[in-house]
Amino acid sequence: MLRQRLTEDMKTALRGGEKERLGVIRLMISAMKSADMEPGVKGEIDDAGIIAVLTRMVKQRRDSIEQYNAGRRPELAAKEAAEIVVIEGYLPRMLDEASTRDLIAKLIAETGASGPKDMGKVMGALKSRHAGEVDMGKASALVKELLAG
């Protein structure tokens, strides 16, 4: 479904003369096709795989923005920020910290996690069910905090 949406949006951007948006969508489709050809992938990646690819693209651009700002290249940082806006339009809404905390508490109860040694169980469930909705870096810290007591 996400794959079709990207293809349709690419055609729309092409017809509408939206050069910047078209470029970003083409980059997303290219990254998606690269992921389709990775070892171990049979056929095409599903929506969860596409979300993982797009999430990685956003992370790469955020890292680039930091480097461009450190190198005093605000015009390049602005270009990366504009690309993030387009990419995030295809990602599910990220949960805020309170919602993430509630979700993690539910997963801890579901998995029967009782301490820090069970962190992998909780993180695995979180990644498989809520990829793209939760910032995994922040979630990891919250899981650790909640499991510590």
C-alpha cells in the first residue's frame, strides 16, 4: 500500500512540476528497491520494511543536518530538513513520551518482563508491533527505566 502511494505521489509530483518533492520521492523509491534486493529478502519488502527504510533515511538526514550546522552550511542543512518533511509525510505519527511510556508498560505486562535482563523481550515486541511509531532510542531508555523499577 505504501509502495503504491509513493508511485502515485511520484506521478503527481512529476505532473505538478514539484521538482524538490519529486526528487525526494525518487530517493525513497530507490532506497526501497535497494532494500528489496538485500540478501534474505524474498520479493518486495512489506510496509513495515518500507517504514524501516524511511526511518533510516530520516535519521541519516538528521545526522547530516548536525554536520552541516557544525560546518556552517545552513543552506545544506535547510535542504536536508525539507527532505525530512517529505519523508515524514509517509511515516506513521510518532507517539509522544507519555503514550510511549504507557505502551511500554503494557508490553512489559504482556511479556511478563520482570527486570533488566528481560529488556530484549520488551524491545523485540515493541519493534515488531510499533516500528515507525516509537523513537527506539528514547524507548530503550524508557524500557530500561521501567524495568529497573
